[in-house]
Amino acid sequence: MVVRLVTVTMTIYPESADGDPTAVRHQTTTVDGLRIFYREAGDRRNPSLVLLHGFPSSSVMFRDLMPRLAERFHLLAPGYVGFGRSEAPSPDTFRYTFDRLAEVVDRFLAQQEVDRYALYLQDYGGPIGFRLALAHPEQVRARAAWRRRSARRRRRGQPSGDRDRHDRAGAPGVANGGAASNAKARAQLGWDPYPT
């Protein structure tokens, strides 16, 4: 018998306190023993739209989009392991590959009981989202890709064309925190930011 322990922490921000249906809720949960930060908005009875962010961002990139869509959709924007406010374990304990990041997002969606959804993919979200669609074609109802060419090329394992804009020694960890966070991520994670 497998028992999974689930921890959810929710922070109610002022815009959520007055019952605004477009308010974005900031939450954390534990998936595979890792703390995952995510943003959620909208009513769970509406169609679900999963927003998968790019590199070197986090779910913060959707902060202005989510209130605009929240009346029509249930929105989930998880931060990947090593990004934004999500946990960033050592590469000795976590394999930073698109396959592994997709597994964590897949388990996150199962934990949230989201079994039918559309995907909004940006940059890194492309290879992660395509893996979700291949694993569960019956669950993914639609895909919208921003910077689609880059997402397609990374899915095939090819450089995106903008590779030289990123520090190859860099890592996605805590990228929202500025230069100090990026330096910390580079020191902590010695991996290729474009794994297959």
C-alpha cells in the first residue's frame, strides 16, 4: 500500500480577501517530497488551463495574465523544481531534465485532481507540456505555445536559436531573485540548461 502525504500551504493576499473571483492565490504544496510553489485563480468548475512557464522565469510571468482569464478558466501555474519559489535541491539528489520536471508537474496535476486541461506553453513549458500530452493524450484538450518554434526545437533536442543569450553554465533555479540568486543557482547546479 502506498500512502502519499500532501501538504498545502495557502497565503491569502489582500486582493483575495474580498472574494474577487479574478484574484490570484499563491500556494505551496509538496510533490515527491519537494516544495512546489504555484499560482491558482478562477473557479475549479470552469475548464482548467495549465500555464507552463519558460526559462529563466517562474510562474510570476503569468501574474498579469491570470486575473484576465480567471472569470472563464480555472488556472494553475506551477513553478518547476529549481525555479522561482519552488524548492531547488542539489543535482546530486534531483535530476534536472525535462523528463523529470514533467514527472513532477504530472504528479502536481494529479494531486490537484485536474484530469482534463488545456496547456499554455512558453519556452521550457514546451518540452514539459509535450511530455504531458504524450503521456496523457486523453487529458490534454488543447495546447497554445508562445515562442512555439523554440518549444518545438527543444522538444526535438535541437538548440532554440537563442541559446547564446543564456549562460550555458546557468541554471533555472531561483532566477527571479536577480544576480545574487543566479550566482547561487550556478554554484549549486552545474548542469546544462537544455537537457533532453
